[in-house]
Amino acid sequence: MAHIDSHHRSLGQVVAAPFVAVFNWLVALAEASPKYREMEHLSRMSDEQLAARGIRREDIVQKVLGTHFV
């Protein structure tokens, strides 16, 4: 006896798919940014390592992005 399995997507999934794709593309674009990579690098440092560079953890975003977006 053969079994057939088909995958049906709901209307909501079909309607949301283009928006999900655009969102995922925007996230990938942001993650490819050198500024994003710098923020990730600094975020992985310990508080002591940041202090040695004269940076507080809460100032990472402002340090990397400057006055843009803050």
C-alpha cells in the first residue's frame, strides 16, 4: 500500500511569505554591515576588556553608530 504525503500551506503562510523573505533579506543585509560586525565584536568582550578600551557596555551602539540612529 502506498502513502502519499502532501504539504499544504495555509493562506496566511502564502500571504506572509513575501514579507518574511524581505525581512530575512534585510536582516542578512544588516548583518553583513561592518558596523554590525564591530558591534558584535565589542558585545562579545568582557566589561574589563571594554574598560581597557575606554568603552562602557551601554555605550557600544553610540560608539559604533555615532549620533546616527541614537
